[in-house]
Amino acid sequence: MKKGEESRQLLIECAAELLWKNGYSATGISEILKQTNLPVRKNMIEMYLEYRSYHGI
């Protein structure tokens, strides 16, 4: 698995855990990034998760 794929998978796993524990409205991107400890800025998360295409934006 490539580094980018590993980072994406970690983001997804952390997001799923936080969403399950806190709920959708109580989980923000900042909390997800903090839990992953990845050097990713908020504006870069779309690249990892393909947020726009998933949500039809």
C-alpha cells in the first residue's frame, strides 16, 4: 500500500470511529485530523477523501 493510500485509510478509520462515538453533527474535520496525527491541513483532506465527488459538490 502506498503512503497516500495508508493516510487515506487512516483518515477513514479515524473518521468512522469519531462519527460512531460522537455522531455526525458533533464530529469535525479538525477532530479527525487531530486524532490521525497526520501532517494534513484541513483544505487537503478533500484530496484524501474525495469529499466533493462523494457529496456531489
